[in-house]
Amino acid sequence: TAKGYAPGEGAAALYTATPELADRDTGIRVQLLNEMSDMELVRLLQDDAWGAQEKMDGRRQVVRKVDDTITGSNRKGLLVALPDALVSSALQLTGSVALDGEAIGESLYAFDLLIDQGRPIRGEDYIYRYGRLEVLLGAQRRDAIKLVPLAVGTVAKRALLARLRASLAEGIVLKRLHAPSTPGRPDKGGDALKFKFYATGSFLVSKLNQKRSVALQLADGTGVGNCTIPPNKAVPPVGSIVEIRYLYCFKGGSLYQPIYLGMRDDVEVRDCTAAQIKFRAAGAEDDDNN
């Protein structure tokens, strides 16, 4: 409650302390993923109770259609604007539905269905929800809404992992096939886990340097080095939260091989902590081919 939330049904807490956020609250909360270890990845690839999908390199987004009204919400459940192309594609969907996925450019890469023909189904098994999503998106081509393929079985999951590594994808997600979509992030584990092939993190811009470079820091003021902003992207202002891809971070030092991905308006300052950082293992050697 100190952070502006009020108790609600299940995990669907509402914003109350900040009126402008309350006006944008859709009431929809998404399931957030914890990281898995290398050993967990090996084990779950062999477990037929789990399916696998590509971890898309975008922003979490729910697209909802009610009659002829299309709305979008971010990972915090707040209303966000949608590209015209995505709205156009969503209008072609049949019935009142809510799709969960990752927004990349003007497209939504959908991997879950939370509402089907006006009926909330997040309490159903994932394999059922995914099947309904296949039916919904399989009726006709929709350029701006794409289905994220699901690999089932050890052979298919291992093949997917190999393809993703070869294509330099962000990572892989393992989901328990007979589990509901539970809002929020569990303290540990969960029915949906992610494994990144490289690290990403959210950091605060503390200073603008020369030659399109910015200084980065954590919420507690700890600096984590600098990052160059590509010529095709606007330089983020001081105080903004940005997403950075990197190989690892030196203990007490800087991010190694940082790459600027963009600004984040769906992450809180309090989330920019050292807990999210992947540190370099003691005694590890630099390897630019990883």
C-alpha cells in the first residue's frame, strides 16, 4: 500500500495513490518469468511436461479486443498506445479476446490467450490456451499479429534451442504445459522460466557524455560504466531508464560490451538494482565469440 496499491481480487492490485495511473489501469496483470540455471534448462528439455518457445526480444504487451475497441497494456497493466498496423490486425480477430505477447516494432508476437470469446481462460492449462490461440490466429493472415511457435517433446525442444543459439536469439522460455497463467512474478521458480543467451538489464542514465555516450548507474547510485547510443536512436535524457544488453558485469566495475536497446517506461527505478546483474564468474576468460 505504501507504493500506491490497494488490495484486490487475487494479484490484480489497482493503482490508487496516483490518479493518472489509476485512469490507465486495465486491471490485467501478466505472468512474469524467473531465470533458470543451466542445469534446470537441461532437465526441463527432457521433461515432456514442459514446452519451449523463443524468448522474443521486445516489450511485454497485452492486446485486447472488445467489440470494435482495441486497447493495449504493458507489463504493469497500464494502457499504452498501439501502432495503427497492430490495431488494424486486431480488429480482424473474432470475438472479444485478450492476447499476451511481446511487441516488436509494429507487430505483436503472441504466445498466450487470456480471454477467449469474452471468457477469461488464464486459469486453464497453457496447452489449452495455446490451442485456442492457434485457432484464433489460424483463421486468416494478420500481418501485425504473429504466433510464437511452441515446441513439445525433447527432440523438438533441443532442435529449437540449437536454432535459437545459431540465430543469436535472446533466449528460450520453458513453460509447464498443464499450468495456469498466474499474475505477477513468483519469489522463485514458477510455471514459466526463461534462459537468456546473454544478459540484459535496466539502468538509470546518470550523465550525458561526449560522442553520443551516456553514463549508467543503479538505483542506489552505483555506477556501472558507459554505453554508446547508436546514430539511429535518440540519446536518452538524464534520469531516464534504459535497457542495455551486455555480456557480463565486472564485480565493482562496468558492464562489458554494452549495447543500447532503448528506453523503458514500464520499469520502476526501484527495479534497477544489482540483483538483476549477471556478474563475471571468478577466473573466467574473455571470449568475444560467446
